[in-house]
Amino acid sequence: PEEAKAFLAWLCTQEGATTASQNLPVGFFPMINFPIELADAHANEFLSLNTGKETDARFVWPALMDLYAPMNQAVISVLKGTQTPQEAADSVMAMLP
């Protein structure tokens, strides 16, 4: 739907990334290509350690920790172009209890 596309477009802006960052668990930051400023000085200091470094995706859903590795592999497959997003999602969904 158009609403989902609009939300994702906003989420990729500096405002959206900053807002999302302030609602993630401590130590989780968005994967973006521009600097953001957080309200927590310690979080900003920690975030600055990523400057000039490659980052990776981490998932924040404690109830799904058994699916961490499969979700991580699915994301990597999509990023490499070896699976479509739908194929990756289907492979993870097939592993749900």
C-alpha cells in the first residue's frame, strides 16, 4: 500500500532514522548513510564508534532469538541478490514453530 511506501520513505530520512533510533533498545542504531544526533550523550559516543566502519544487521526481537541466524542469513541473501525478499521471508516463515 501507498501508506507503507510513505512510511518506509520517511524512515529513510534523517528525521525518521533519528525517531526510530530513539525507540530502539540501547545499543541498536539504524543503518543509514548520514549522521544522527540522539538525546543520550552516551549513545552518541557509542554511535560515533561506527564512523568509517561497516555495520551489520541485528534483530531486536527476544521472542525470536531462535530465528536470529536464519533471519540474518535471509537478510544477507537478499543483500547479495541470491534470494528475493519474498523468498527470504518465506524461508524464515517456514521455520516458525
